[in-house]
Amino acid sequence: MDLHLNAQLTADDLADAQILHGARRAFLSYLLVITSFFALFGLALGIVAVPILGLAAIAGFAASIVAGWWTVPRAIVKRAKKIFAQQKSLQVPLEIWISAAELFLKTEKAESHTPWDDFHKWKANNKIILVYHSDVIFHMFPRRWFASDAEFQSLKELLTKKIGPAGQARKRS
């Protein structure tokens, strides 16, 4: 596979990447811990003091979970826009060459040649592909960069051959 892309990231691409990477899980876990604490406190208060307060606390817990499912994606997008504005290296045009041997990236300030063996893992959904150097550092390849679904799928196939199945870290010796 030889593919050349002229690309530009957006804040929405970063938000899609953060969601795929796991930001939603982290935000929801935090929300669950906080709301669980308040629900347990309210339940204890309801058992010990006034049963109506206990029911209100449980209803509040359920409402906060529903609100979390609605607000967390919006919070991720808002945070991604802030990070995107701060990190100038995400805002520059990219030239990308994908070959069977390596990933080559070029910006106005830097170039990098990275053989596929140097990558740790990769993940994908229908919007974006993430190719990881480590558990937290990755390159983003939004679906919109590719001329066709076939090109997008061919990158996934190449990554499977060179790195392994999606979501699984490469075994290092």
C-alpha cells in the first residue's frame, strides 16, 4: 500500500480521538464515583432519618447518571477544543505518506520516518484511526482524510498486518 495524504486536523478530530482513546470512560467513571457517594449518603440518611430523603437521593443518583450520559460527550468536545487551541502542532497542515515499510509525516517544521515495528497498537471506529507510539501518544487519521472507504479500510488492513489486531498491544520481546 502506498498512500499520500494532504491533511489538516480539526478540534472535532481531536474530540473523536479522545472519545475513541477512552476519555468517555474516564469521565463517566469519575461521575459514577461522585454520584455513588451522594446516593449512598442519601440512602443512609433515608434509613436513619427520613425515608423521603433517601428516595430523593436515589432519584438524584439516577438523574445524575442520565445527565452524565448527556453532558460527558459535550465536555469532551469542549476540552478537545481548548487543547486544540493550545497545541499549535495540531493546527499545521500535514503531508503523510503511508507505505508497507513506514509512516512518513511532514509539516512545515518537522519530518518523521517511523517504521511500523515502532508502533505499540492501533484502534479504530467509523470516524477515526489512532496509531499508538505508547499507551497515551498516538497519531490520528480521520476518515474524512481518505478519498474512499476502500482507502480507509486498506489502512486498517495494513495496520493489522504490521502491528496486529485493533486494540491489542504488540508483544515486545
